[in-house]
Amino acid sequence: MGIKIIKREGQSFKDRIYLPAIFSGMWVTLKHFLRNLSDTSNIKTLCYPEEQPIDITSRYRGVHLLTKRDDGSVRCVACFMCATACPAECIFIEAKEREDGVDEKMPEIFTIDLLECVFCGGCVEACPCDAIRMDSGIFSFVAQKREDFLLTKDKLLSHESMKGTIC
């Protein structure tokens, strides 16, 4: 018939009780523990938040910010492209007519819910005006209340002054 019987490995009593595998794993752990106990200079730890990570690249996405033009006006034209591109649907925009004649409209309300945001950067890629960015340098955002995680237009514009700093 051509049936080939293959012997199954691990059928001995020693293999079935797993004790040798457990002890060899514990031995490896004990060796690392004793080595680190005798020479603590090899232990790589970071006392966060007192010490900030130094290996963050310039492409790392931080908290959002809204940019301004040279004349100080908001660069956003309320085109809703960022809100449309957002997979988490965490961007809320309410447009109003612009009085200064620079553009047709501007955001009256621009809110990002950081608790819903997945920091994918889709909003940055979708923005035709380079109005929203994620290079604020703020990589950890801590708050006490849920409402503090809602970034309003004023908060997003104030991040421009903190650009490049780590919070």
C-alpha cells in the first residue's frame, strides 16, 4: 500500500513531563539574572518620564498641531479632507465663511479626540494645504479627565510654539 509510519518524537517519559525543558529555561534565566546582578552597567533602563528616549526619529508621529500662515491666519481651509481620510473618525470640523478674503472658508470648530486617534498620519497625508502636522515633538500626552484629550483649535494652534520640544 505504500503507507509510511513515522516515529513521533518526544514520546519518552522525560520528554512528556517537561521538567528538563523547564529546568534548562530556568538555568538560562538564572544566568542572566546573576550576570546583571554582578554588573549593572549592561542593564538598559530608562527612568521615564524623567529621562526621555533619545532614539526617537524625526519621522515619529507626535500629537497633532495646526499651522499658521506668515500673516498669522490659520492655514486650514476647512476642506474636510483630513476628517474624511481619518479611519478612526476622530476629527470634527465645523466651517465658517472667511471674512479676510484669503480663502473661501476656515474652521470655526476643529477638534481632534486623542482617545480615538490611532496616530496613523492619514490626516497629514490628506491635507492639501499642509495645515495639520504631527511633528509637534509631543510624544506622551497625559491628562486627568477625558475632556482634556479633546484638542480644540486653540490647543492645536498653541502647539506650534512647542514644536520640536518633548513634553
